[in-house]
Amino acid sequence: MIRFYHVCLVEEGSRISPESRASIEHHDAFARGLVRQTGQLALIHRDMVRNLMPNGTKVRLAARLFRRANADPRLRWMISVLFSKPVVNVRDAEDVGATPAVSAQAEKKPAEQVLFQASIILEAHWSGDRALRIKDWLKLAEQIGYPGFLDLWHYIRVAVFEYENWDTTEGRRKAMTATTGGSLPFDGTTGSMSGTGTFSAPPDTPSRNYPFRTMINKCRGQSNVLDCHGMTGNELKFAENEILQSIADMAKQIKRVGPAAGTDFTSVSGSTADSISPLAGEFYRDVKARLTDPNTLYATYMKYTQDTSNIPIW
């Protein structure tokens, strides 16, 4: 079956009266009959049969429109229908990429949804220092705006423990930070070097976590808003605890080897951390700088009641 679509051209500013509409419908029926009488419809069917076109094949048919110079708008348009041979458009599949602007706008909506879900979770489920810290994170994300807040990150705890552990060798530390050539802040993964002990990092452990990116990726494609709600809450809780415990781990390592056993990590000048190793000392000072940088996820850990020298484990 060949389906034709009737197009009615109306001069801009013109209005179609009921009488004109009835006339159009009458001429529409006349036009369909005219096409059939010309025999061209039979020719189209013949060409399709000869070309073995399966049902549903899309074809193009040409028609010409003319606009005549006439004072009466109703007489300006005429149509000359002359169907050419059906043309089948067969093309290899190709990827059509959206423009960067369209892609950015498509990503912005789920990002805003994640912040909204996080604010609901904050009010409904958490209290104490955890609620205060995550509230600071959400304020920082809103202050930075999209897409900048997606780049907020923290070090993964097991990677930190592997790096700053007192019995980790300098050679292993260099191997773990090969991605950034030993430069701070570290990124990439710990590489193929795995250590020993309960908390030691498995091979290729990521050095960083980007909680807001992770939340968006987990929520993408979820049809149930409650699923996204739970995933967002779990990621925020994980990230908040990762930083808290990694600071506690570093404080313990300093106390383990440093001459001032009661020294709090956040007040270390550097000499105590250097007693673990020069590279460990540089890492400690880098983290300490982030604890005082208001544009990081770490800054909020210097503001409330839990102190890094005696952090409860939960």
C-alpha cells in the first residue's frame, strides 16, 4: 500500500472559512482520483515489484509546487504532480553525535536531580557531624555550579592506607603514583603493586573517588526515583566515611612512628610525617593543605566536633 499525505498551503494571515474547508476536502478527493486516473500510481507499483522492494521500504516521490502572481490569494498556488521513479535510500548505519551544548544540557538535568535527592536524604536520615559535613558539600556544589562540582573528589581510603603505611617501601609508593609521575595530587590507580595486610589496596585500586559523578552514573537510567534516592544516600555516606577514616589512618601511622606520640595529624608540621618516609611526608602535607582549602571536600573535616586524633569507627 502506498500512503499519500495531503498538504494544504494557506497564505500567511489568511483564515479558512467553513466553506473553504469543505472545498479543500472536495478537491482533496478529486486530487487523489486524478493521480489514480493518470496511471502513474500503477507505474510506481510496477517499479516496486521489479525492484523486489519489501513491505515497509521507504521511497521518495517528487512533486513540484508553483506560486503564481495573482491578486486573489486563493488562486496563487498550483501544484503539478509528476512522480519520478521511486528511489530507495539505502545507507550504512552511522553514528549521529549531539553537539557539545546539547550533551551538556542532557547531563545537567540528572546532576541537578542528584543534588535534590541528596538534600532530601540529608534532612530525613542524618544528624550530627555527618549531616553538617554533607550539608557543606551540597553548599559547595551549588556554589561551584554545574559542571564544575562533578570534579570534587577525595582519595580512596585503601589507596591512602597503602601509600602512607609505615612499612610501605618508597619503591612501592613510586609505582603507585606512576600515573601522575609522583606529582601531587595523585590520580589514576595504584597500578599492579599490592601490599600486605587487611587494608592493603588491591592491584589497580583507583586513587580518587568523584562522589557526584558516581551518584549520577548510578542513577542514570533508573526509572524508580526511590532507587536513585538510595544510591545517592549510600554514595554520600561512603564518601563522607572514606575521608574521615583515611584521616584517622594517617593519624595512627604518624603516632606509630613519630617521636611525639600524642600529636594530632592536623597539627603536624611535617617532621613527624617525614619520619615515615620523605614521600609519605609530602603526601601528608598535601592532604593537610586540602583540609584548609574551602574548595575541597576535605575542608569540612576541620570544623566540627570529631577530631582526627581520636575518630570513632562506625
